[in-house]
Amino acid sequence: QLQASGGGLVQAGGSLRLSCAASGRTFSTYNMAWFRQAPGKEREFVAGVSWSGGNTGYTDSVKGRFTISRDNAKNTVYLRMNSLKPEDTAVYYCAASAGPVIYTSGSYYSYWGQGTLVTVSS
């Protein structure tokens, strides 16, 4: 199970850190990712991190502003979001994949958290 937290209301230019806590002893074997879905839009890949933490990937719109990381000892993955923009407003979901690479398609992810809402005001 995945439990996402850390969302909230923030002004444009502000920062938030999302957390996703995983249960189970195999967390360290999964690649992890954050997706988001804005109202009326399709779900999109935001960032991903390999099982070891050694590889990361980001969608272009968040590069340089968001940082994904993980702590396998704590079974937790994080998304640090800086310089937030109104267009970052969405429900953010964490997801886990057992595949060999960081996939950007949600269809490759077997486990999903419940989502946490991020609202960025202008």
C-alpha cells in the first residue's frame, strides 16, 4: 500500500514537499513515480526514481523545479516542489512499478496511492 501526503494550498512561487509512504518489505525493489491529474485533464507523469535512487526522470514542465528522491530505509519517496505555478495545481499520486526502467505511462505501475491535492494560487 502507498500513502501519499503533504499536499495543500500554496501561493505561486512557494514550495511543498510530498511524501509517499509504502508498506511492505519490497519497497526498495520498485521504481517509484509521481503522477498528477488536473481537473478536466488526463493523468500525466511528473517524476520517477529508480529502485536504488540512482536514476531519475522528469517531465519537461517541472525540470529544475521539482526533485524526486527516496529513502529506502524509511520506505518513503518524496517530491520536493519549488517555484510552484498555478498550472501545477492537481491531485498528485505516487505509484510503484516492478519494471526495469522508469516508465512514463501509468499502465506500467501496479500500485497507486490515494492522491494528495496540491493547489497553487496566483
